[in-house]
Amino acid sequence: MKKIVKVILATVVVFISLLGLKTTNVKAATLIPDYLHTSKVTKVYAQGKANVSLGADPTYDFSLITNRALSSNSDWKFDQFAYGKDNTYKRVATNEWVNESEVTCVYSVPKGDVLNLENSQRIYRLDYKTYSLVDSGKTLQAGSWLIDKLLTVPNNQGSYVQVATNEWIKN
């Protein structure tokens, strides 16, 4: 009899913990780099020496490559990131890096990732010509939503997650 009570109590605890979901932001560790987009001619940098501090990620010195740049309104694959003194950089070619704050980055999210919303959110659409987000006039209701991509927008405009075809909400 005691064993049955323990099993029932354990089941109730697991069930209650599953119901206690809160709004979650997509974590960078789960993101898969997809591509980045340049809205203007974008400077390219070379990665220099690493500056290592105990217990911290290394930072690197970056120097401007003066004879190359990425063209305006172009998409580029990136495969790595590195921290500079004040910025994060994305690698687009062998030792060619761009400043993350100057480009729009698009990441794929692992299949099945869910965003739990406690409140309704404004829905934006992405204007693919300008890579700007425009208020759609729609609202996404509170609930659990599958997400597909994450978009980081330059100039401290934040990040957005895709919840449907060209429907994005602020992350």
C-alpha cells in the first residue's frame, strides 16, 4: 500500500512540474547558424591574437581588412562567432569576420522547440527587401507555440522568433 502511495505522489509531482511552464526565451546555445544579411556595405575584419582571462571566454583583437567588404543586401553563411573587446563577430570566410551589430543574423531553431507565452504578443512581418520588421496589426494569443527561426536585428532592435510563415514576435 505504501508503495502505491509513493508512486501516486511521484506522478503528481511530475505532473505539477510540467504544468508550471513560464515564458521562455530562445537560448543561444540551442541555435543553429543559418545565414546573415547585410543591409549596407559591411566592413570585414581579420581575427588577431586571443586575450585570455581565467574563467572567461577569450576575447580577440580584430583589425579592419581595407581591401574587401561584403556588398549591400547580400546573404552570407557563417559558421563561428568570437568575442572582440566590445562586440561579437561572425566568421563568413577564412579569417574574415563581420561585426554582429552591423548585420541581421538568422538562426534555425531545433525542431520541436516551443515558446510559451503568458501574454499575447504583437506579430511582425519581415520585409525581405529592407530586412526590417513591420507591425502586421495582428496579435498572437498566449499559449504554447512551435518556433522555427530566430532573427537578431542590428542597432539594438532586439531579437524575434518565427511562429508562422513570415510572422515574427519579439523574443
